[in-house]
Amino acid sequence: HMNEAKYLQAFGDATDRFMEIVGCDGAYIATGGSYFTAETHIRHLDEIHAGKRIRVESICLNGQGKKMHLFHQLWEGDRLCATGEHILIHVSLETRRPSDPAPLIAKQIAAIESGHANLPRREGIGRHVGAPR
């Protein structure tokens, strides 16, 4: 079955894909900007056996300024198996300090965040280790 590192890998891949969608791809990163993960919280809800097909659905909760806040749900068929909540900070790769993203990326993230704003709030958003359900 998937171990905890594989769940993180699936969420990391989903974050990378989201970054590509908003324009933070290899070409952009080569210009000196990217997002670094600052915090991650994964809830392991059900086991996934080797060889099963999975999918990750992502919601952008916040994309204002230097911060990007993503919430991923990992599914096998109709079973919710895990959630991952991630805070990322845009940084200058030259200074390794927080920096504003390029205007086009900021605009893309804002548009997705706006589109996701009316989605139902998913269970688990904002939870922390040991928080009651």
C-alpha cells in the first residue's frame, strides 16, 4: 500500500501541476522566482493499495501577495483517502527571500481563487494535528 511518503509525493505533484497551470513553470522558475512550501498538513483517512488509480482535486484557498494556500483531496474512485493542506511562499531564487510573484502569475492565481471561493468548504481545511473532528 501507499506509505506516508507516497501521499506527500501525490500532493507535491498536484502542487507542481497547479503551479504550472498558473504559469509558475520551468521557464518562469528559470527567471528567478518560485514557490517554496512553508507548511504542510496531511490527513491520512484511508489506505490505498499498490497499483490503484488515484486522483487529486485541488482548491486554491488564498493566492494573495506572496502566499499561496492550497487544499488537495486524494481520491481512489469515490473514496476520499487523504487531504493535504499546504502554505507556499513565493521567493526570489537569487535572494532566497519572500518576493511578489510576477503580475501574470498573481493574476492567474487570483482568478482561480475567485472561482474556487464559492465551492463548499471541504472537511479538514484548517485542521491541525490532534484537532477534534
